[in-house]
Amino acid sequence: MRLTQQQIEDANKSELATHNNSYNFLADILTKQGKDVATIVSKLSNFQVAVPSWALGAGGTRFGRFSFYGEPSTLAQKIDDIGILHQLTQTAGAVSLHIPWDIPSDYAAIKEQADTLNIKFDAVNSNTFQDQKNAKESYKYGSLSNTSKAVREQAIAHNLEVINIGNKLGSKSLTVWLADGSCFPGQNNFQTALQHTQNSLQDIYHGLPDDWKLLIEYKPYEPNFYSTVIQDWGTSFMLANECGEKAFSLVDLGHHLPNSNIEQIVSILMLKGKLGGFHFNDSKYGDDDVTVGSIKPYALFLIFNELVYGMENNPQNPDLAWMIDASHNVKDPLEDLIQSLEAIQEAYAKALLVDQKALKNAQLENDVVKCQEILQGAFRTDVRPLLSSARLKTGGAINPILSYRSLKVREGLIKERGKNTIATGL
């Protein structure tokens, strides 16, 4: 299923007058504050977030999974769904594939389809946290850190295969997330597990093309609940340094212990030139993977404030890979992704409103009250008209959720695919 430009324009008609009034009102206020509104809208138009191939179907927990009907059962259908998201939001211009869940059967056809929809292939993701069909070795007790050399070699070979697959599609980075760890004291030798992991990552790193990056994720717990081999940003940073200049840390918002100061982590990694990517989601208790900005919108804004500062002041840090990493049982997956994309853009827009020069001066003067007023003044601004303007500028929907529903996209997908399809990998 694909939408036409005329359908989107028709859906916009009922919202256009209200949008113009809201935008003109906000633009006038911001201009009087010295903000370059046109530049902010342009930056929002250019900001693209990758959609992971596993997020197009309903998610689930170890207790159950409930389909939302009309799910994409093939990679081609997933690309089509991302195409719908991109048409509506003009922000979802990339896909991040998970291997082996989504290996193309016809590389040329998939590339052509993605090109037609103006979608690029972002980071490819390896999977050594599950045993795959016909695999000789098991990852039950770890992969890159395993005590068995044969298991480690199998995991290394899989990552090299993922690089090869991504290279055929035009990807430029590999994301490695490990479930490796232990459930009980004494189960693993911490030093041995870390050394095996470092050696394995170095072997993978040596297989990277010259223009690729290695993105190393971290997570404090789950599925192992006593220890995780790459448990925090410091370990990821250390491993990236051991691998080389093309290796970086990747921050997932859910991969921190409660109340961690993620904005400080982001700032330090960018200062050191080692922040490579970002996975967006939100949480109340742990790695909940719920809709971006649905629980802690102010925390997301503070993180983006550091990201914006780093993008302007840390040329030693590379361009970042942005991706949504969320999955749900109770929402239409496409509506959820639209809400996440909106929340990301909203936090980015508010961070662009922060007067960094005034904030720096207030910091130098130790004017704590003024520092807070500057940040919260930007956060309290309703920037949605800027987002709508950025979408209109490139042919998107003024209100993507409203257009999605008025155009009956989910109904069309169910009619096309039926109710019993299940997205691969889930």
C-alpha cells in the first residue's frame, strides 16, 4: 500500500488555515526573540530517523503478543510501511535492518524499492542473542564472550556476514548489542569474559570496510540479571577505543539504571569524539521500550540540548546514526512510530531554541536561576507549528496521525494483507 501526494494534500486542506495561523503567531514571537525561524524549520526538515525493521509489527513480552492485523510479513512490505511513515512525517527516511530476521532475497529489488520511496539503509544489526536455525553452536551461555572458541568464532562470522549484507545495500555501520552476561555469582570470570569480548570485537572491526563504523551498545541488565559484559557507557567507550577510530559507543535511552544522567553521558562521549549513534524510546521502570517522549519528555529535551550543543561544538564527533527502538502490544505500530517521530522532532526543535550563548554566560556567572529559566523557557514553547511547517515544506502531513486515520491506512493494510500476518523476527 502506498499513499499518493494528492491524498496527503487533500488531508491537509482542513488543517491548513489553522496551521498557518499557529505558525505565523509562533514565528512572530520567536523572531522577536532573535530566533532564525527559517533555519530551525530547515534543520527539522533535514533531520531523519531510521525505523528498525522489527518495529513495523506488534511487539510483545515473554508473556504474550497480540497482533494488530495487517502486519508486514516480508521485508518488501516493511519497506512499504516505512514509505508510508516517511510520506506522512518526512522524517523516517531510513531503515535499520536486523539480521537474520530481514535478509533480502533480492538485493537489487529491495534497493530499487527503497530508492523509489526515498529511504536509505542505515546501520545493520547483528543477532547473537538467539540461536538461529541450523546453527552449529548455541549462544545460551554467551556469544562474543563465550568460554568456547567455537561459539565465539561463529558469532564473529555472523557479524562479518551482516557487514557483507549491509555493504550490498549501502549501509555504512554495524550495530552490535550483546546479551552476554551471567545470572549467578561465580558463573563467569568477569575479566575473561571482557577479554574474550574485546578480542572478538577487534576481529569484527578488522572486517569493516574503510568507510564503515562499528557501534557498540551497552545495557546494565537483561536477559542476564547478575552481570552483563558490556554493562555501561564506560565499558563501551573502552572497547571502542581498543578497537580503533572507526568504533563508537551507541546510547539506547532504555539501557541505563534508573535515574542515570543520560545527558551527561551523551555530552562526555561527544567531547571524546566517541558517540556514534542513538536509539530512542522511553521507560518508567527499565528497558520498557515504550513510545518516545511518552513518559519523560523533559529528560528527552535535556538530552537533545546536549546533542545540539555537541553537534555545534564537537567537530571531532562523527555524524550520528538516529534510530527508534520501541515495540508495543497495545498500539498500532505505525501510529506509535508516528508519535515517536513527532516527539523526537519536538525535543530537537525545543533544543534548537535554547540560547546557548546566554546559557554559557549564565553558567559562567553561576546564575543557577537564569540557567533554569533559559532551559525551561525553550521546553515550555509549543513548537508543533514548526514541525508541521517542516513537513509541509517537503510534502508531508500537517497532522500525521490525523491523516493516517482519515486515509484509513490500517484498514487498507488489513484489506491487502489480511488479519493473520505476523512480522518476521517477532
